[in-house]
Amino acid sequence: MMRFSRVVFCLAIAACSAWTGAFAQDAPPIPGFDLVNGSYVPAEPYREGQPKVTGLQLAFPKMPSLDLNPMTPEKVALGKFLYFDPVLSGPNALSCATCHHPDHGFADGRQLSMGVGGRGTGPDRSGGAVLKRHAPTVWNAAYNHLQFWDGRAADLEAQAGNPITDRNEMSQDPDELVRELKAIPEYVEQFTRVFGGTPDEAVTFDRVKMAIACFERTLVSFNSRFDRFTQGDSSALSEEEKRGLRLFRSVKTRCFECHRFPHFSDDTFRVAGVPPLEGQEPDRGRADVPGQGPAFAFKVPTLRNIELTAPYMHNGVFATLEEVVQFYADGGGRQFPNPVPGIDDKIGKFSLTAQEKADLVAFLKSLTDTSLQPDPPDAVPSGMPVVTVLSRAMAPIPPFDPSAHIALASADAQLTRAPLAEPAAGASAGATLTVRPGQSIQTALDRAQPGDRVEVYPGIYCEEVGVERSGITLIGVEVDGERPVFDGRGEMADAVQVSGSNFTIENFDIRNYQGNGVVASKTSDVTFRNLTIDNAGLYGVYPVECRGVLVEGCVVSRISDAGIYVGQSRDIVVRNNEAFHNVAGIEIENCVNALVANNSAHHNTGGILVFVLPNNPSKVGENCKVINNRIWANNHPNFGKPGSTVSFIPPGTGMVVMAADRTEITRNWIADNQTYGIAVVNLQSGNPGLDLTHDLDIEPHADHTSIHANAYSNNGSQVAPAYAAIGAPGGDLFWDGSGEGNTWLEAADVKSFPESLPKPEAIQGG
């Protein structure tokens, strides 16, 4: 272990003037943080409970351990010195900043990081121990639920200690580090000032980690041009970037389902099937953490400042964002022979034009914001050399006043706002914008303000539109039996994307899209009424993470996942709809309080599904009532995306309850489903492709299902092989025997497997 020489110690004393002055004065505020009730909290552009300008304004997750290790300017300043000081390494030759360098987006620019023994920084670093993975960025790492690619550290404090002590990274002994720090008077002064007590009490390895973590929490990025766009400044993004945003949010690409706004991560670990580098052994990722998994899963990284952190993936296998986009468009790991097991069901092949790829990459670059990047210290208390940093913080975006801005200027002088003749009761006075063939629906939506109504006259509109503001009504006007048509020509992603609350869409035909018909995400009080949706991609109607959902009077067909899908939402009504020739007719997934009533689900692979699946924001699904529906002839061959959950639904399935709790199914007519009328199963029975070698984040059994007073006819005439293989003969009712509190009360002639099913306790006792 290298020791300080007298010369180095003297250099440290001589360098005092560069840093001691900061501690002799009142500490300045922490850039990017506000002092609220005596505590520093991040000054994010939107906080829960504030009024929204657009539905894209969402609160960041809470920073882990911020309460346990409060921020102070003095502690941040100490952590900054430690972060850039090579004294932290055993050979006193590399610092945290060596591998998490400002010039490389606080990553290191290498495919695989290089630790002890290396010389230089970035891609040119050479001569040292090559590590297992690419260094993840520290930008916004403070928001991560767990740290490292495999999530083995709970917070930044735990993370900081690992590379310092790892023999291949910084190769430092904690006790030796404490001795070295105590030999530097300036560090002793700073530790005692920050933490109090005697030098022996103040200078500890735990407090080294605490100070570094506080500094790393200041590496926040939330003032990008995208954030300006979410505040209502539609000029903040170019047209190319706006198209890329719509692609990002579409189910054609499904980017947003793992990289969720506004952190652009979701704190899960997913299997993408990233290929190993040539000569590299497959990396088991999350499964290398005891008791965790699945194998080959890695943390979903934030995409903020992604432009700066090449190369990409846990092993740096892709040099550019274009390569990453192409990897996913080609189906992720599914494109390779013998793909690793358990690839996430949201990953699947999709087509992108060259322009779409450019649009998507352009949007990702709009997430760049280094306005809070700190300058490195000119010198550190050890007197050792500080890494050279060439990049500097970008200029902050000026404050934006939404009240002084009205979306986009109209490109069409005919699109004017006329006051509503009769505003809805309780609604603010709004206006009507009228769109006729040859005009743009998006232009009208960009001009619309809360409370406005956009009326669209019959014609064919080849558009993808976004609704960011709340209180908008989008109405198709019927003339002589004709309605307006959204037509994606088999090329576009989603017809309509909604992030504004209090939204209604009504009276449209939607056809020929690759992603969705209508998607609403992280919003409230959305209504989908009288829509005819055909061949619109993965989902027809797709509200996800919403509160207050009404889907009524819609007719949905030829959808490759679920015709009507409601996911991770609550307070839902799905009524008076018809779904046919889809893989799933109606799917309620990880939802709370749903009523599915008076619908017709026929000629799908599966008629109605009530599911709970892992790796979703909502971890529960309960209180779904399925009442008075017609569920018949759901025998269509399964054409779901390979590897997706619905791809395991056997043809001939009327209804499936999987892992959901307190589902009531009553007064439905269930007929001519060739395998089973209703199946109640746990997660493994219903999804045989699921990797269950690790702990799940949900409870996998369907509990307290109540099935009673339904009418059955001619179910089970040609049972699917998946059921025949376990000796189930087909019929009206199937139960895999799992879960608790499940009961059936049906007529005596109902055909079930097993033959005897539990009845309600009152009936059993009688």
C-alpha cells in the first residue's frame, strides 16, 4: 500500500488556499436544490400537488436515503473533494471521477471499465484491470431505487463503498483510507465541521461514503428542452423531436413502458437479451445478487443525458444510440440464435423507417441537460493531481411563463377558436375548434386550451396526434352516416396519445396503425366512447396508469394483443363494447376497482382476461366485477407477439383470472369456447414462460375469486393441447388448485376440472 511522502504532504499544505476559504465562510446554497422547512430537496420542475400545464408534468420519485443523510452545503463540498481525490484508491492513482468522469456524462466512455493499474481516462485509459461491466452514469443516480447494473446496493452510500474497496477497482483498505485522511489536517477539519465530534469520531469510512453520496445527489438533470416542453412551451422541441416523442410513447416501440417519465427509468430489472462482447462470458446480472433474479436481467437505466454516456448497455456493446434503437427494432435478444431465457415480454420486433429512427434519436438527445454540472476542484486536500475536465455546464434554459404562451402558432388560418355555445355544467367556458378535410387535427389540438372542444368533420386524416393539455374534448362529427377516420396507412405508430386529464374522445374510426389506436398514460378521468378501431397494432384502447377510466360503445377488432386493455389503473368502467378477432378481447391488468359489464367478447383467442403481472408500477389487481357479458366462440388462433404473456393464452378460452384477487364473475353468458369457459390460475400456470427462480414483486395466486350464476353452453368441445397435456378434458370451469378463498356456485350440470370446486362457506355448511 502506498503511503504519503513528506513531499506530498507538503504539497497538500501548500494547496490549502485553493479550498480552505470555502469553509471559512458561510456555505452557499446547493445548486439545483431548495431549502424547504430546513431541509434541502431537489428543485425539480414539477412537484406533486402543483397545478399542471400539461399532462406530461410528472413528479420525480423520492430520492432514497435523503432523509437519513441530509444535504448540507458543507457536506456536499467535502464529498466533492473526496470524489475527485485519488487518495481514495489504494495506489493513490485514481479517483471516483476517473471512471465517472464529467466529460463522459459521469460514465467513462469505455465498453468495459478499467480499474486499478490503469492510466488515463475515458476510452484511452489503458494498462489496468478490465472490469466486468460498463460504468453507469451518476447523472440522476440519486433517484435510482437500487444502485449498480445488478442492484446490489440500496443507495448511493452503499454504492460508494463498493468500488473503493474492490481489489480490481480502487483497491483501498477502509482502515488505511481513514488513517490517510486523518493525516491531512484539512480533511480532519472538514469532517469535524460537517459531522461533529472528535477527529476519531468524525473521520470514518461510513462518513466518507455519506459525503460522497451527498455530492453525487447534486448531479441532477431535470431542466432539459423536453422539460420545457412539458411546461407548455411547444416550441421547445423541433418537429423531428416531437415525432420522436410520439414514437417513444407508442406501443409500436414500447420505450416508455420501461423508461417512464420523468426519470426515464422504472427501477426494475429486465432481460433484454443484450449480446455479450466477443470472448466475454454471459453476464447473469441480477441473478448474481443472492436471492434475486431473473438471470441476465439488468437495471433499466435513466435516459437523461443519454447522449453523453456512450457506449451503451451494461457491457458497452453498442457504440451509438442508432445501434441501440436498431437492436430493439430487430427484437432485442430474440433476434439471435438460442436467445437467453426470460426476455421481457415488452420487447419484440417492430419496423422503423430511417426517418423514424432519426426522430427517435433526436428526441433522446432533447433530454440532455448539464446545467447543474459542477466544476471540478482546482486542487484537493491530498495535493494529488485532479483529473482534467474539459466540459463545462451548459447554459440553463431561461424560466418559462406558461400563462404568457399559447401552444403552437397556427399553421392554418382557418383553425379559429369559437366560444362554446353551451359549456358543460361546471366546466370552464371554452371554445370550439373545427377541423375539416385537408386541415390538421394536431394543429387544432396545439391551439386548444383547457375546456375546449375540437370537432372533426368526416374525412380521412393520416395523422398521429398528441394531447398534452387537460380538459380537451375530441369529437368526430357524423354527417350522413359518415365519421372522420384516423388512418395510419400501416406505417404510423399511434393514432392518439393522451397525457392530459379530463379528456374525451368520441365518434371516430381508427385503422391501420402499428402501435395503438388510442393510448392514455398517467392521467385521470379519460373517456373513450363510440370508437371503431380495426387493425391498430398491439392495443385498440389502451389507458395505462390512469385513474377514472370509461370505455363504452367501442368496437375493436384485429388487435395483436388486447382490443381493450386497461393496465395499472383504478376506478374503471368498461361497458357496452364489442371485441372480436383479437388475441384478447378485453384485458384488465394490475388494476383496482373495475367494472366490466354488458360487453360482447367473441371470436378472440381469449375473451376477457383479469391479470396481475410482475414488473409493473402497480403490484396488485383486485375488486374487478365481470357482469352480464356475452363471452362466446373465442377460438381464434393465437397471433400474439412471441414471448408476450398473451401468446400463452390457448385458443378456446372464454375468460381467465390470473393472480388477481377478489374478482367476481356473475350473470355472464359463456358459450362455444372450445377449451374452457372460465379458468382461474396462478401466474406460473397461466404464463409457462415466466422465470420463477427468483422472488417476484407480486403475489402470484388468484385469491377470493367468486364465480356464480353464470350461463354456460357447449364449452370444451376441442380442448387446447396445453390443457390436454395435464389431463384437463375441457369444459366450463377450470381451476389449477392454487390460491385461497376461491368459490364457485353454479348449476349442477356445469362441467368443471376438477369435478368438485369449493363452494361459499354458507352453502358448504348447509
